[in-house]
Amino acid sequence: MSPLLEQDSAFFELAQRRNVLFYHKGYFSHNIVASMGEVVKLQLEVAGVSGPTRRKLFSSFIELAQNIVHYSSNALEPGGERAGEIREGAVCISRHGEHHVMLCVNPIATAEVEGLRNRLEPLRNMSVEEIRQAYKVSLRTDAPKDSKGAGLGFLTMARDASAPLEFAFHPRADEPDTTLFCLTAII
């Protein structure tokens, strides 16, 4: 067997051992996210995930994927009319015992790290009730000026998660202006 085929086989076996239900690393766009959403729905249904958990996982998947589409710093087409419509990142959904783990990784501009940290850190210390209240308040207010959505994504994931959101920033040595943003939600 060739070394490439051995690596492919090893990756597939690792994904099975880690109970990976869905994984995509590459480019994301609104159309790609819509197609992946259909696959995620079906995969969760086939895996026997309960209705309420499926809804939470699907909602969080959409939020994570939209985060990549809106904020990843690596665009397939950096200039022109369609600039930024197709951006790079990765999303993984796996099962760990009674819970599901959702992981998202995408490059962001290093200059945005502190702002993002300041938005996420308070969520780690909020109770579920405080998150629900913050969600309701956000529904009644205008989206933040730097937001490309309604500004509810992190609140939605934090509300649906069974543990505080985990996040990390990993500076890229080869690209000092770029940092990898990692976000994990346990549902």
C-alpha cells in the first residue's frame, strides 16, 4: 500500500475512533454552508441524536460556519467583486459519551484577538439565566457596528452549550498578522 493510502486509512480510522460525525476543513461560503447543513441534519438524524439536541447542534453548526464565512481572514478570492465570500476554516462535530463536541478553527487578523477575547471571556462566567437575559437584550438592540450578523452567535452557542464555551488563540509564526481562533462548544 502506498504511503498516501496508508495516511488516508489512518485518518479514517482515527475519525471513527473519535466518533466524528462531521468534519470539513477548507473553504466555506453561504452556499457551501447550506449544503453542509443538510448533511449535518441527516448525519445527526441517522446517528440517533434526539430532536432537542439535534436542533442545538444544528444551530451551533450554522453559527460556527457563519463565523468562518464572515470573519476568517483567509479568503479564496481576496479582491474583486466577490471578495471575502469564500473563506477558509474547519468545523468538526464529534460525540464524547453523552455529549457532542463542536470545534471550529479559522484564521483571524491578530489585531482582532483582544476584541474577540473581550466578547467571549464574559460568557465563560455567566450563568445560563444571565446568558438568556443577555440574549433577550441583544434581540432588542442594534447589532454591534463590527458585526456582520445580528451579534447573537456566541450567545446562541453559550445558551445551548452544556458547559462554558472554550476558546484559544494561536499566533501563526509564519504569518505574524494572522492568529488561529479555536472555539469549542460542548452540547
